[in-house]
Amino acid sequence: MASIMKGSGKAKCTLFFSQPHVQVVTLQSDEIISFGSFRLKFDNHLGVVDDLSDIIACDSTAEAFKAALEKMSTIGEVEVERFESFDMNSNPNAYKIRWRVSFISSVADNQPPFVPIWHGSGCNDCSELKVSVLSKVPPNIIVQTTQSHEKYTQEAVI
């Protein structure tokens, strides 16, 4: 026997919004980086001591970068945008590839910064980052947090 519930037919839905954590990973040198790979890791995040990404090629697309990050056990969904520039006036790091990572599914108040590792800097299974013989600056990788998760704010009541 089925029962039917009757009510007023009214419902209320409240929408909340928050800016996600955003980090920018920059691979840079004074010349175009033609070959090599690196990894990103979190040190002791959410109870995982060394959470490593898959290997990331130096010329990785945004889609491949996203796939490498989403293999990490402490990362849910991310969005990745890629930017490349070569500015001869900004020596010593004229060549830069930047990946902007937005942590879409992270609701934690704190997101640790990625720790980059590459051949000769903690990653034994990464390929050496190569530049031309004219290069005077070895390739390096930096990570910057550009936006931290903000408190949720009420956007609307429907």
C-alpha cells in the first residue's frame, strides 16, 4: 500500500559561492626548454606523506597537466590553464610556461603549495630539463599561491 504525502508545494534553496584555491606553476629559463619532465607533490597533506603527480612533460598541455594532477590521491577536480611567453627583455628568465591550477573540489581552508621536483632536484624518474647550449640559466620551477579559498557567501535564495 502506497501513501501519498500532501504539502504546501513550497521549497527553499539557498545558493552559496566561494573562490577556489589557485596556484601558478612556472617553468622558466633564459632559453626555450626543449625537453624534460618534472613532478609536483604535496608533503604531508591530508595524512598522505608524499603525494606525487604523474610525470609532467615540460611542454605539457593544460589537459595533460590536469590529468597528471588528478592522479594524486589528495586532489579532486582541478581546472588548468596554460600560458607561454618568451620576452627577451626579462632576463634571466625570458622563457616561461605557466600553468594556472584552480582547485575546484577542494573545500579545505588551507591548501599547501605544490613542491616541484625534477631531475637533479629530487625526481630520479624525471627526464633532465634541456635548453640550448647558449643558455646561461638552468631551468627552474617555482610555485605561487595567487588565491586562497574564501569563506562561503550566500548568493541567492530561490
